[in-house]
Amino acid sequence: MRTDGAPGPLLRLTVVGAAAASGFVVLSAALELGRAHWGAALVALPLLVAVLVAAVVAYPRLVWPAAAAVVAMLLAIATGGLVAWADADWSLAVHVAAGGAALAASLVVLAVSFRGEPLPFGPWRDYVTLTKPRIMSLLLLTGAAGMFVGAGGWPGGPELAAMLLGLALACGGASALNHVLDRDIDRLMGERTASRPVASGRVPAPRALEFGLVLSALSFALLATTVNVLTAVLALVGNLFYVVVYTGYLKRSTDQNIVIGGAAGAVPPLVGYAAATGDLALPALWLFLIVFLWTPPHFWALALMLKDHYRAANVPMLPGTRGDAETTRQIQLYSVALVAFTLVVGLWLGALYTVAAALLGGYLVFLAHRLRVDASRRNAVVLFHYSLGYLALLFVAAALDPVLL
């Protein structure tokens, strides 16, 4: 993906934002602004890291100044902690100098970013598509439910809005990076995926890369400064696991890809819970495990629907590696385990939730059994679509339980 072209306006704006935040780090240190000083550092660092990753992957001429900016900011943060702990004059001097160096290096990155021929940007609608809005909506719902459970009721409008926006940025960034990494597979999996923005060439891969990295960086900066650092870290971990571990490795190497990779999609409830409480507890783990157990039957039903497409792209999915009979058996086993687990954790999540888990889960098990008996595409389609509504309604019940009871 390396190119001699110039970075796009989005990455340049990110560099400007990083430089401004780095400048405020220096100014706020001199003015002893305390919390605002550390907030600026939490904004500057993820933006600088995003620029560095984009440089390493696509824009080699930016690598050294971007690396210098990241190292300088890390040194500023480290020595800032030392200043607070030891109150040493030398550490304060190094701290301010490192912040200044990060600012200077950021300005160098900005200047260099104008070199080269600009690449086309692509239609703005395609950037919405890159975020996979339909998938994101379910992830945001599970994140919101986690926050309601953590708060024991209504978590507060501004707090909920900040968490949802930060989580949306993380999900959208991860999805955009998924488009970049999967562009070769998408071209082989049929007309639906071949027409995606990056696979079709409407959005150049470097532009989609910039978009995904910037959204991910903004997610961390927003959550760390307006919610709490644990929430920001959890959203980032989910992002990295989905992009690096699942998309980059598991998806192409094992038919258990979705079992392990399902951990990424199960992170949003943890994000919501941490946003409400500032820590994690058993109810957060139960919500995580519900999504984790739900993921294999949901995606294996999809794999049954698209098994020829996955086979054409050489993606090892269960129907292609072990056959329909084994796939439907695994779907049934996971569905039973999922429903049993949702009923057990009703002891923590409440009576309304438990009733919903029993009613919704009973029909899920029925559909899984029907698919086991008759592995037709129609039955796989019905199970796939029902599983989406099942998870959404189950998490709505988990969110409403502490509000209504």
C-alpha cells in the first residue's frame, strides 16, 4: 500500500490537531493547569500514533518525523509523571522540552505531508459505508445496555452520549480498517462484497486507512478525556483485537476464527459498564460472555448462506472445512449453551431480563434444532436474521430491568 502520493486532508487535519494539543501540553505545563494539561496529552498521543501508523503503512517519508513526535510525547508524559511524583526541577525541564519537541516534530510532519501528488478522496457516502452502520448499531445497543446495567438505571444523558459517540468512533474506525485489510478477499466473494468502496477502488486504500486510524484515535481521545481512561482502553483493545487478531490473522488461518474473534464484538458491553462505574465487575463479564457465545451460531448461519463465497475466497469457515452437518451441530450446541447461560446470569441481571431470556431463547433453540434437522439455506437465513433481533431484544431487556424494577 506504500505510495509516493500526499496524505489526504483528513490526516493533515489530524497532524494539525496533534500539533495544537502538543502546544497546549507545553503551555498548560508552564501555567500549571493540571487536569487540562493531562487531557491535552491524552488527545495528542493517540493522534500522533495514528499518524505514525499511517506513515509506516502508506507514507514512508513521514515515518521519521512522526516517530520523533510520538517518542517525544511519550517522554513528556513519562517525565510529567515523574514531576508529579518527585517534584524535581530537572524532570520539569525535560518534560517541557519533550513537549516542545513533540510540537516541533508535528509541524515537520505537517510540512512534509504536502509533498507528492494527491490521491482521489472518493464519494463521501462511501465513507459512511466504511463504518458498517448496521453492524455498528447493534454494537452501540449492547454498549448502551452495559452502561444501564453498570449504572443500575438511567446513566445520565451527557454521559451516555459521550460513551456512545466514542464507541461509535471506535467501531467505525475498526470497520474501515477491516475494509482495507479484506479488500483482496472482498473482490473474490461475489458481487456484494466486490462493490465495497475499497475493494472496488472507489476509495483508495490509503484514504480508507487514514479514515480508520483517525476515527480510532479520536475515539480514544474522546473517551479518555470525557469518560475515563479505562473505557478508552477497552474500546481500543476491542478495536485492535478485531483488526489485528481477527481480520489480520484468524479469519484467514482457522475455521475457529469467529469463535476466538468473537471476543472483539463482545467488548462494547464492557465499554458501557466501565463508562458508568469506572471499573469492571461480574455483570459486565456476563454481558461480554453472552455476546461471545452468541457470535458463533450467528456467523455460522451466515457462513451456511455464503459458503460458496467463502470457499471462492479461500476463507476457512466451518461449512467449507467440516461440512454442513457439523456446522449445524455446532450451531445447536452453542445455541443451547447460550440460552442456558443467559438464564443462569438472570440471578444478576434481574427478573424482567430473565423472562425475556427464556422466551427469546426458547425460539432460538427451536430454530437451531430445525436447522440441524434440515440444513437448508432458508432455515439458515431465518436463524441468522432472528439471532440479530434476539441479541438486540435481550440487551434491551437487560437495560430496562434496572430502570423498571
